[in-house]
Amino acid sequence: MKGEKKLTELLYLKDSYIKEFSCTVSEIVEEENAIILNRTAFYPGGGGQPCDIGKLVTAEGIYTVTKVKKIAEKIYHYIEGKLPAVNEECKGELDWENRYKLMRTHTAMHLLSGLIWNDYAVQVTGGNMEPLKARMDFEFADFAKELIAEIEEKADREIANKRDIRTAVMAREEAFKIPDLIRTKINLLPAGIEQIRTVEIVGLDLQADGGTHVQNTSEIGKIRIVDYKSKGKINKRLYVEISD
């Protein structure tokens, strides 16, 4: 590694709608063909949400960011081809179409998990997403095909309610006093994390989460459950698609 080691300012935690940002290359990781920036709006992936992609523009050229990953508290930006230099000033540009689709999808997953928890007392056991598509696993022993239309109708209603989405950061001890804050069956938050970020769909759902989201449920679009599978006696996997 070359360059001074500094923690990156995580712009995506403050504002999910940042599309472009100024930054400086603080480190080069030659063995990974990656760089570390002093600040970034690129989400490194996590919680089932894929990382962002995009490009960095400098006076010397344009560098394609093919992957972003968090390793030991550092955000690695993997570059296609030649690397920029340490201390080089850049303009970061997200692939906004891809990011915004992921934001809509992630918020849709929270909306579904919230209403399914509230109305059916069913817990999420896992999930994953890609732009405008997702899978969600639930402990839903009595799930039947007839429930699909019912859940979709409830989702449509919550989208039409135009519920705001808010984020906050609180101390771990304070956060864990909130009932059902960790909606997944297994608490995936490492013990060493003292500050917990929460995402709230106002009036519907509140969860610990570090990803990016839209500002209002009206931005999600249409949520449809396009398929489901039984993954055991009580475990059901729902396949979800989002459309305009």
C-alpha cells in the first residue's frame, strides 16, 4: 500500500441522493488494483444490497469503478485498468440509474417486511436483491398462494400513503431498547458497533440498517410477488419485482 491511511467519510449515510462528489485519492492498494478515497458516495454493499458502480474523473482521465467493498473499516474502490495517483483530485460519479433502482428495491423490502411483521407476526430470515428484483425469506408456516394478492394490495396501499423514510443514528444501548428493531431472525450486528443507524418508514416500520433508501414510499413503484417456494416446513421464499 502507498499513501497515508485515513478513514473515508461515508457520504451515502448522510444523503442517498448524492450522484456526484469531489474527493481525493488517499491510498493505493496495488495488489487489489483498488484505491481508497478520503470521501465517497459509493455504497460498498451489505445487508443484501449490492455495491455501487460508476466512475472517477480526474484531470488525467476517466477511471471505471467496477466494484466497491468494505474491508477492515476501509472502502476499497476497484478500478478497471490503470490506477490514479495518491493525492489526485477526483470527481466521483455514480451509475445513478443502477443506484436509484437499488434504493427503490431496498425500501420495498423494508415495506414488505414491515407489513408482513405487523399483520402476520412473521419474521424475515434472509434476503438479497438486484436492481428492481429481490428474494425474501420468511418463517411463514401457513403461507398460501391466496395470500399473494392480499399482501400486494396492502403494499399498494402503503405506497399510496406516501410514507416518508427517515434515517437516524443512536447509541447501541438506546437502539436495542426499541422492540423488534432487529427484524431478521439472527442479529447480524457485530458486538463492537456502538452506533446503530436506523431506517424508519414512518408509521409502518423501523429497522437497523446501513443501506440506501428513497425518501418516500411513493418513489418505490409497483411491488409484485412473482413467485414463491417452500424452503422447509415453515420457511418460505418470496420472489419480488418492482415496476414503474
